[in-house]
Amino acid sequence: MHIVSLALGGCLKGEPVRYGITEDTGGHITYILGEMSALARRADVDLAEIVTRRFDAPELGGIHASGEEWLGPNLVVRRIDSGNPRYLAKEALGADRAAFTRAFIADLRGRERLPDLIHAHFADAADVAIQVEKELGIPFVYTAHSLGMDKLKATGEPSSALQGRIVEEDRAIAAARAVIGSSCDECERQLTVYPGARVGRIHRLIPGIDRPSPSDEVSAALDLVSRQLRDLAKPMVLAIARPVRKKNLVRLVEAFGRSPYLRENCNLVILAGLRSHLRCGEPEQAGVLGDIVNAVDAHDLYGSVAYPKTHTRQQVEQLYRLAARTGGVFVNPALTEPYGLTLVEAASHGLPVVATRNGGPQDILAELDHGILVDPRSTEDIGAAIERLVSDHALWARYSHNGRTNSLAMNWDAYAARFVDLARDVLRRGEPRRSRVRTRLVVSDLDNTLTGCGEGAGRFSRFLHRRSDFGFVVATGRSIVEARRLVRDWALPRPDAWITSVGTEIYFERADGDLVRDESFSREIEAGWEPAAISSALRDIEGLAPQAMHEQRDFKRSYYAAGADLVQKVRARLDEVGLSARVVFSHERLLDILPARAGKAAAMHHVANRLSIDPLQVFAAGDSGNDADMLTACANAILVGNYAPEIAELADRANVYLARRRHGGGALEGVLMQYRARRRGERERESAREVA
């Protein structure tokens, strides 16, 4: 497979380029290099090619005038000459795009072999990829990285440039064969508000990071900040972000300055891009830098705050290390953050974090459990969270350990494996699926039922690949985007249908590979559903906290519950106000409110009916409370060996097989045992009829 990564900025090399003006800290450069380096290491990738714009500006590095730069045996940076040799900042690239597109297409026409797939980064690259696909038929996938519509919502500052960017993003989302997001929030809230979005083409791939070196060296970091800090031994509060209003850096300075504890006991270090002086760069960037300095001056923080002009990648790594060594904290106070790769980098160094609750950090902290989410518009919230982490040494140590340990799974090789799987799906799209005559159906939960044991998941998958008479349906509490990610990550079979969001949504695959939601099921369950009234009725129940915005679906309201006792309180409150709804409690803390007619059981029956499967030939497997109705209603139910205590009573039911094995192995064991029991019963009935 030959994959092209397309980014138009032109500044792609091992170190972020210093322009002498305010510049990005290199996050997107790091992303592309990490992704493509990992792809180049794979045996199934013949060539990983980074395509960008060529320019000749010796002060920025002579390499950018080179048409080709090999970074490894299968990894090359190819720079396209648009005819304009000048370096162009992001805002000026639009005028050069048509010439770049023509030059890129001409370059491709001159090759012996065309790339199989283009990965376009940002909407301007996607616009080029659209033209390439029209001319040469090369499909493309699109990663937005930072969406204009969410920036507009966060800042409330419309402009013609931002509106134009939003239009371009929508065109890219509509045209791409697949759209990649890094977080649940990005995939399920930010992308889906664009008119061109189709949920079946949105995929979550978790980015990797470059693991920190084993060195304990911090001398480069000390050199960077020592001129501005009086006491280098104090815990370091570290922030790394571009100096734009969305990143909310001024509020972080205010939070630090208003806290007597932080002023007395900590240092604040802010890396806000690269600059030659405070007034360089775009007006917004210069304005933010000026506001940071004004806030430092207003609170008289000199000697406790450092905001270096330049930095290297080595210094950034050592700053993470130094902040962790001093018992410090990393802070991302952005108004909204699409993902937050720096939070994972901090985790890898054992540095706890304080992060905005808006966007991708919700996912990162849920997976890594290494910090505190805050309201980014609350100066008090930000300051209090930093104080708590710096002063509570036991909590700091727990979050430090969690970050180091849990971040190991977030690596570029894992990302590359998922990307190649997605690329294969894109390249296969349109091919007819192998015809299968299904007479039986396995409906299974995902988390802790099929996942949790790689060997068990593999055995379950191999069984379904061998038995073409068995169909397969996922039934999960997760959204469709997250369900598809888990199926890909665990190499599970491609389902015939998807039951998601605790049995409130059903999706089927169309002939062109896209997914389509079953609206007939939505109509079946919508009667009497009043989500706004439910949210209002439950607002003041202590111990009940709403889950993230993207978890609130059309037919589901989701909460974190402090304990199982809240289930009865919620039911009583709904009865009191006359609201008809189902209350589902699972995994000891998740509480979902659904329409009275919804749930996994109702969805299972609906899918079986659509696929013309006899209900007696349906096999259902699960492990937790949100599977209870499905396991109760299915004639051939399976409770995997690692079932949750909340559904222990189901083990005594005649229709339920209690597996000895756990996870996917237990699901397969149960399917086989229930199938054999069903076959024995059928043979006995046939024999009885013959005797009669």
C-alpha cells in the first residue's frame, strides 16, 4: 500500500521551524511525522509519502527548497513546486492553492504508479485532494485537527475568514471517503453539526505520542527558564499552547495570580509558540502575548513566571520531566480542545494534568485517569484544581502513576495499525459483500463481554468467520462511532447490524459501505419521550452528574451515579412528575434514561425481524446491567464468566447459560452450549413426532 499524507504548510521536518514570528509549537508536524513514520515501519505499507509545499527561504532552513527528502527506506517528504518560491503563512496559502493543485496533479501523472490513498490534513489539503480524486480517482480520507465551527462557538467571534474555513471544512467532510477524529467529542459532537457529515464515514483513531527518552537530564529546560524564575525547586505549573484566544492562556495567568497559595509555592511556565518579540505575528497572537504580559505585571508575578521566546523539542521534553520532578502540574485551559495531545505527552512523563472539560480532554482523562477536568471559563475552578494537585501528594502520586502506565497504549504503531484497517475498508468500499444465508443470529455486548481478552475475542471471531449461517450484531451502550472503533481495535467480525446507545439506535450498512440509521425503530420508541423534561426533573438529585454532551443522544439521557441507591430515587422522581421512561444502571456508576419502549431487548427483536431470523435462533451475550433486558428476553441467553454483580440474579434463569470462561471466550462457550442444547431439543421433538 502506498499512502500519501498531504499538508500544505510546507514546514515538515524533524524540528518545528523558527520563523522569527509566533509559530505553532509543532503539534501537527509531530502528528504527521509520528503517523507516517509508524506507517513506514509496517510490512504492508510499501511507501509512506509526505507531500507538502516547496519554498526557498534559507533563513528557515535550506531543506525546504529540496524536492525530495528521504527520512527512511520507506518514508519520504516530497515538496511540490507551485511556481511561487516564497514561504507563505497559513493565512496566505489560499492564493497559492490552485497552482499547487495543478503542480501536484502533474507530478502524479508523471509517476509509474499512483498512490493508493491520500490522507488530507486540514480543509485546504482536502480541497486539493478533492481535485486529485476527480482527475485521477485516488480516494482520500480527511483529518480536520481543529474545526472552525467549534472555534466559532467557543469564541463567538465570526469573521469572513472563519466562515470561509467552515464552508471548506463542510465540503471536505462531505467528499472524503472517511473522516478521522481523535476524540469522541470531535467525532460525535463537533463533526456531526456540519451539513455534509455522515455518521457512517466518521471514525475515531486515537493518536500516538513519541515516548520520552529514558534520560533524567533537565539542564536544557533549566537553561530555558532560569533567567525568569527565582526558585527553580518550586513545583512547576506548565502550559504549552499557541497564543490564540481559544487557548485561554491569559485566564491561566489570572488563576495563578489570584491564588496566594500558587503565588507563594509554585512557578508558572508558559510556552506560547516561537517569537522574535511580543508584537510579531498575527494581530490575535500579538494581542494574546500582550495580555499575558499585562496579567503578569498586574499581579506582580515577576520571578515566578517564565514565558520563553523560543524552545526546541529537547527543551519541551525536559520541561515535562522537570515539572514532574518538582511535583508540578500540566494545564490545558482551552475554551475547547479538539483532542489535546500535550495531555498524553504529560501523562507519559508522569505529570498530572488540569484540563478543560470541553472537547477531547474528557476522553483522554477518562482513559488515562491522570488529572482533573475544569470549567475553562472559571478562573476559580482552574486555580482550585491546580492547588489541589500540588498540595495533595497522595493524589498527585496516583495520577502520576496512572499517566505513565495507561499512556503506554497510546502509541503511533497502534494508530498505524488502525489506520491501515480503515484504509483497507475505504479501498474495498463498493465491493459486494459475500452473500451469506443467515439462519441464526448472535447479538452481543462489547465492553467486557467480547473485549477484555485478545485470545477469547480471536476465538469468537474465527467461529463466526467459519459459520456463515450465524449472523452477528453488536449491542452496546456506546455510540456508533465508539462501537466501530472497538470492533476494529479488537479485530472482531464486521456486524450485520449495530445496536448502539443502550438500545436506542440501530444502524445497517448500505451497499456503498455507508451506515444508515434505522428510522423505523426510532419511530417505534419515540412515543412519550420527553428528554428536556427528564433533564429538568433530575437536575437537583444529589450524586447524579450528567455525562459528556456527546453521550446525550436523541433517545438517551446519561448520567454518572454515585451509587446503585440512586436508581430508585430517579425512578421515584420520574413517577412523581408523570414521566414514562426506562432507567438502566450498569458498571456500578452509569445510569441511562431511555424511552419506555427502547432498550437492547426491543432493538434485538427489531433487528431479528428485519433479518428474518426466528427469535428461537437468536443468541444473546452480555455482562452488565444494560444487558439485563436483552438476556431476560432471549431464549438463548449467555452470561459471561466475568458478569457484573448487578445482574447476578439472572444466572438462575432457565434461559440463561452461565459461562465458565470470561469475555469473548465465555460468549463463544455460551453460544456453542446454547446452540447444542437447541439442536438436541429439536432432534428430540422430531423423534417424538416420528414415533407419534
